[in-house]
Amino acid sequence: MRRASRSLRCLPFRRAFYDQVGETALSSGSLASSQDWRRLCFLPVSPERAEAHFIWLIRLGVLRREVDGQGLTERVRLTPMGRRLLAQIQGEIPRAGLRERMLEHFRRRRPRL
């Protein structure tokens, strides 16, 4: 939970993004092409970059892939752990400083740091 909480502060997603994936599934392509991306993200993201963030949040247990009759889809949804984590944060998710974002970047690339 602590690692996921720290990562949420370092990612470019706003609280509205997590609220939306809590209600409906969202794909990286639809996020990147969304006209109201400013409501969902602090910075514009490409589909590839959004997918990389999704994979990281899946590894942390915050998001999961949506399943349909054919199997896994490219869309993601919020997990119960993600809901508990967001329930602890009131209002907008506070942004991490540059130092913390850099450390998080290295932790993602080199997990033993």
C-alpha cells in the first residue's frame, strides 16, 4: 500500500482518472485521444506511455485488466485495493516533488533500489 501510494503521487494521472476507471473501463488509446485529457492527466500522454503507466499500476495492484467473453482486453479498471488506497486520499492526489519522482523512476527500472 505504501509503495502504491508513493507511485500515485509520481504518475501523471489526476484523481478524475482513478474515479473514471473506478466506474468504467478505460484504454490507453482512448485516454491519449480524449479531448478532456486535462481533466484526467497533469501532462499529455501517448498511448504507449499510458500503457507503461497502466502496467506499472497493475504490478502494484491498483489497476487490473478488464475481462470480456474473449479474454483480457486492453482496458483497465480499479481494483479493490486501489479503491481503499484512494479512499485514504481526500481531494486531488498531491504531486510528488522532482526528487521523489526521480527516485520512483529508478525504483521502477531497478526494483532493488
